[in-house]
Amino acid sequence: MAIARPGKIVCVGRNYREHAVELGNVVPQEPLLFLKPSTAVIGDGDTIVLPPESARVEHEAEIAVVIGKRIRRVPEAQALAALAGITCLNDVTARDLQRREEQWTRAKGFDTFCPLGPRVVPLEQVRLAELEVRCRVNGIERQRGHAHDMVFGLAALVAFASQAMTLEPGDVIATGTPGGVGPLTAGDVVEVEIPGVGVLRNPVAAESRKA
Ligand code: MG
């Protein structure tokens, strides 16, 4: 089942210490927010297209929350009640462009760079204390992270993002990726799994350019 295209995708950078360190970054004092365009969203089974502008496209497996109620400046204690549920997200990133450019809009905004799904599972059906995310490429595990290792937890992230912008039903917050990010090449199949939520599986292909 495809997920409706969100109005916006709010992402959090460097929210696991291990991942911040692997890219040579310090852990931020506050959540580091950026946006991915809604046009980057694809569903389970759709193809991630490697653009010719990048020589290094990487997977970032993430736990995503989907907003269920319109909120602004929601207190942390009420943040989880505003969620429709949890799903899998792959924050696909052109790492070479990200390193070269101060703004990450291009590096993280190409079409197909936001696989999302396969379904939204309500919070009450998820064991939040055991929440974890895994990434496999061609069946080999590359990433495994536990939500309790996040620098800022789900409720804190929702509350923080809602201080800046109104969050509307269907909006998505991607909560950051654990260590182990790595390259994707044409012919790969990448999977993001959240046990109890589902597996988001996407093939990878090079962009075919029409003359
Ligand atoms: Mg990310």
C-alpha cells in the first residue's frame, strides 16, 4: 500500500553519536533540522535512481514518524499523541555533493531519494522501548540502530520541529540514521526494516538519459 505524498519531510541530522562520528561531525546541542522535498518520495518497490551529478550515493535507514494532527508548539509530553504512527524511511544522500555544498538541499533532494513505507503502524501497536532500524544491501546488514541511542528522542524531535513550523497530518519527521551508512550502486536492492513495522525494499538503478 502506497503512503500518500507528505506535505513536507522534516529530517534530523546527526541524531546518533556513532553516525555523527563516522562522518567526522560533532553531536549537535539541538536537533539539526533540514527538509527533503515531497517530490523525492517513492514507495516500497519503487526504484532509487542514481543521478549522473553524483559519484557517491548512500543509504541512510531511519525511523520516520507520520503526523496525525495539526500541531504548533506542542509540548513534549503531548507530542506522541499527535502522531499517526511509524514507518520506514531511507534518507538517500549524494554524499559527495553533501560534503561539497553547505546546504544539503540538492544532495538530499533528488527525485527518488526518499523511499517511504511500506505502511504506517500506529504507536500503540509498536513497542517503543524496543524500536530499532536496520538496513540491508543485497541481503547483507549495513546498519542497525536502536531508538534509545538517539541523541534526541521521538517526542523531543516532534516538539522541537513544531516550535519552528506547523506540522500537518501526513507530514513526516525522519529521526536520523545510525552508524554504518555506505554506498549504493546500480543493481543493488536496499532494505530498511523496523521490526514490528515492516520492510521497505527498493532496487537501485542508474539514470537513463534520453538523447
Ligand atoms: Mg539522514
